[in-house]
Amino acid sequence: MVGNIKDLFNHPIQSDLAKNASMRVLVSPEEGWDGYVMRVVDVEKNGYTPKHSHPWPHINYILEGNGELEINGVVNAVQAGSYAFVPQDQLHQFRNAGDTLFRFICIVPDYGHKL
């Protein structure tokens, strides 16, 4: 399977706790990756993902822009090339800290993926 992100639907993150954030699904069990989902999250200027926790971990890789990843009250500056592992049950949030798009890969177990 080979694809291009430009061809994927960009799902707005539907939450009162999020602002100017959306997600595209690149690879999932539907494409043959059993047990996991790889998605790309876009956070526009002044935007953020919900501050939340859940019973699954996730892996992140920053593709572009400047942002912040808060984990349990500790704010970490991240930019293109940064990566992070967020363990299960950790309160976390991504925020755009720049003037351009903040984009990152997020990989989660399939049971943790929601649109």
C-alpha cells in the first residue's frame, strides 16, 4: 500500500476541549496493520488537542512546526524531528506554539483510535 496524505480526509477533532485540530488516518487495521493505527494530527496556529488521559500509550513524531507537549503538568518544547512516548494513563496535551502549522504522527493501539 502506498498513498499520499493529500488524498486523505482531514477529520476535525470533535471535542469541546480541542481547538483548530484535525486528524488523518494513514494506516490502520483496514489497510492491514493489525492492532495499531498511524495517524497525522494537524494543529493550526493557536490550536491544541484535548487535555486528556486514556488507558493506552501512544508514540509521536513531530513532522513540522513548533509545539508543546504537556505530560502530567510538565511542558516540553517540541519541533520537527522531536519524538515522544506518552505512557498510558498520563494526562497530556499538544499545543501549537508557533505561527505555522504544527503537524505530528501519532501511533496508538487500534482500540484507542477514535475519529
